[in-house]
Amino acid sequence: MTGRVYRSSRSGGGDQPDPPAPPAGAGVAGHSATMAVLSLVSRGTGFLRTAAVVAAVGALTVGDAYGTAQFFPAMIYEFLLGGILSSVLVPVLVRRRRADADGGQEYAQRLLSLAVLALGAATVLAVVAAPLLTAVFAGAGSGEQFRRVVTLLSYLMLPMMFFSGLSALFTAILNTRGHFAAPTWAPILNNLVVIVTAGLFYAAYGPGRPELTDMSAGPVLLLGGGTLLGVAVQAAGMWPALRRVGFGWRWRGEFRKLELSELGRLGAWMFCYVAVSQVGVLVLLRLLNSAASEPGGAAGVMIYNNAYLLMMMAHGIVAVSLITALLPRMSAAAADFRLTDLAADLSRGVRTATAVLAPVVVVFGVLALPIAVTLFEHGAVEAAESRRLADVLVVAAVALIPFALSQLFTFAFYALPDTRTPALVNIPVVALRVLVQVALFYALGSALTAVGVMVGNAVSYVAAAVVSATLLRGRIGRIGLRGIVTTFAKITVAAGGAGLAGWLVTGLLPGGENLSGGQAVSHLALGGVVIGGAYLGLARLLRLREIDEVLGLVVRKLRR
């Protein structure tokens, strides 16, 4: 039964010191705040990265080809190892760190050795299969030139999965040793490399919008190779931190000592979870590429992906920071059968994540067009593409909080450790998502495909959050539903008031639906200040404790 909770015990001889305990309440908040600050910088450079790439390659044709090729390494990595590395390993490493006489050092070294072999073999097979991947995911009617460019870029970008796997394992090892900073700022290195790559591409092949026929060996090598280099630099950037926490890697065989049956049992359900998710990604890519191939230039992969990345930026700064800090703590609570503590941490995470993400939802919803124009209407991007992006971003705003909560609940299951329940929940959730997306594709037509795809995402995230919360309550007991509902009510009032204030103020500014770059910046700056100020003011008036705690923590850190 994968839902079984394990009690850790010391093994081996000697008086080895116990490894550091996971941070307590204040520690979780402190680690979350530190990661949030670093994530803000990281996601800020991610903004620049996305804007630079879009400005260089455009949001159509070449941009869609680049976006499709980027999906491949992420999909295969997640399908084969990513889900296991990112979710199963932290609870396992926590238990081994508490139970093994050497603090889990030899276990982690052996695990890294096995991961290098597995990732290397998977990468070689994926590169060989690049043409097949293009044929499956490109979509009907995408054209020979489009498939050619996707395949060429894939040859260079598929090895990203190897370095992504190393990064995930490095992150797990660092987190179980109480170090959260390096995995949060290492993506900055990746972003900087890709920004430079996009700049070189624009300088060499710009300033006009590149066409698929322009993508000869030179531009493909620069674009794909630079993207691969960024991921490799990100993985290498975490190595000094590993040395500082006392982890030194030496090659270790004898993989039977890893007790792979436990990893296999947990990982099998994680594999099921990821496999089902990739079916959803397959449908998504084919719908978007089919729509983009229609006359009129409908929003395709690049436009959808930019809106999705903005949503994930907010999720990464807030929810991922909370999850990363809470997962070792919840795993330790589960290992010691302290399910009441686990439930309390989960409840706190739900309330805090929602309270902090709510103003972001309002900003995305009210200021979608100024955001799109300010960030992406440069270089090869035209005004019509900014409007399409804004439409998708409005729906992404609705999806943000349900997505964050569904992820938080999923990681609570992983802490138990239980990968079976999330995998089973994911099957009807992905089926619902695909059903909604396909139905809207035929109902709305190709012009609104990206919007319909994001609507399908939002519906499925709500379903996943509701089902997961219900099942968790049966496993760990009450999670403070009354307090959560009260907090949600206050957040709704504060967010509604802030949204109204932002809408009224920006409605008085010049520009309307035809914003220039300068007007978009003024709308974004003034609207953002009004929305943020109104939300904070109403939150204080309503005594929204979670906002007070976050503000107090920020003030204390600034004073230091």
C-alpha cells in the first residue's frame, strides 16, 4: 500500500550526530521568503529571457517551432524520470538521512551514479527518435518546413533532459540538507545564457521576423545550442553549493543497495501520473499547432506558452517556494506519524499561497493587455499577437490559484509517501481537461484555440484541487476547512475591491485597446500600484492574518 507511513530508525553503529531537523514554523516561513526573493530575481530574468526570445524569433512560425521543440526534452524527461526525481526522492532522501549512519551520503552518491546512466541512455534514445517526435506532436497540416525546423532544433535541445535530471537530483540533495538558495538562483544562470543567445540571434538574423525558410544550419545551431548551454550551466551552478553542504560525489555501483524496490513502488505510480499528463500535452500541442497552421495566424504554441510561463512565474515565486520548504517538514512529520502537524502545515500553505497569489490574479486579469504589450511587443512581435496573448493571460489568471492548490495537495500525498492516489486522481482530471479542450477547439474555432486550451487547464485544476483535498482529509484528518473558508472569503473581498480600483483607474488613462509601448508601461505601473495598494489596504482592514505574517517577515528581513 503506497499510502503506508514509514517510521525512521537509526541504523549502523557509532555515535553519528543526527542530521538537522527540518525547519519549524518560523523556519519554513524564513526559507519560503528567502526562496521567494530569489525566485523573484530568477523569474524576473525569466521575463527578460522570454521577451528576448520572442523578440528574436517572433510569436508565429519559427517561434512555434522553437516552442514545440522545447516541449520535447521536458516531456520525455518527465515521462521517464522527472516525476520520480522531483517528488519521490525528497521523502526517500529525508528518511535515509535520518536513518543511515553516514546521514545518507553513500545512498545519495549511488543514486546520482544510477541517474547519470539512466539519463544518458534516455537522452541518446530521444535524440535518435527526434523525427518521430516531430511527426507525432507537430499537428495536422503543420507543413514540411515547420517539421524540418522542429526536428533540427530537437537534435540540439533534447540533451537538455540530461542536465535537467541532474539539476533535479542536485536540488533534492540540497533541500534535504536544509539548503534552498542555490536551486532557486541557479536558473538565473540559465536565463542569462539564453538572453545572450537571443541577442546574438537578433543581431545576426534580425531585425525582421524570421521565416521557416531562413532557418539554415547557422541560426538553428545558435538558437538550439544556446538553449542547451543554458540548462547545462544551470546544473553546473549548483555544484559549489553541494560541496558546501558536505556532499562529495564519487562513483558507486552496486545499485541493489539502493533498495530500488521502494523507489520502484513509489515511482511506478509516479510514472503512471506523468504518462497520463503527457497524453494531455500531446493533445495540447496538436491542437495549438493545427490552429496555428490555419490561415490568419491563430495563436499557437509560442503565444500559449508565454501566457503559461507568466502563470508559472507567479506560481514559482509563491507556491513552489512554500512547497519546497514544506515538503521536507511534512515528510518528517509523516515519518514520525505526526499527521496533525502535517495537516497544520498543509492548511497554512493553502491559506498563505492563496492570499499572496490573489493580487497577482487581479493584475493578470485587469492588466493583461499592458503586460502583453510591455513584455512581448518588441522586435518580431506585432500588435495583433499581443492581443491574442492578453486573451490567454486572462484565463491563465483564473487558473493560477487552483493550479497552485492542486500542486500543494499533490505534494502532501508525496510526503506521506503516497504516489498512488495522485496518479489515480490524475486520470479523470486529464480526461476532463482533454475533453474540454477538444470540445472548445471545435466550438470556438482555430482563432480561440489557445484560449480554449487554457480554459480546459483551469477546469481540470479546480477538479484536481477539490478531489485531492477531499481524499487528503480522509488520510490526515481535518485541515482546518473553516479557517480556510474564512480566509478565502476575506481574500475574495480584498481581491474584488483591488480589481475594481485597478479597472477604474486604468479606464481613465489614454490608450484603450490600442496601447502604445509607453501607454502600456504607464497602465502597468499605475494599475499595478493601485491594485497592490488596494489589496494590502483591504487585507489589513479585514485582518487577513496571512498577509500580515508575510509583510512582517519581509520587514524583518529588510531591517537585517
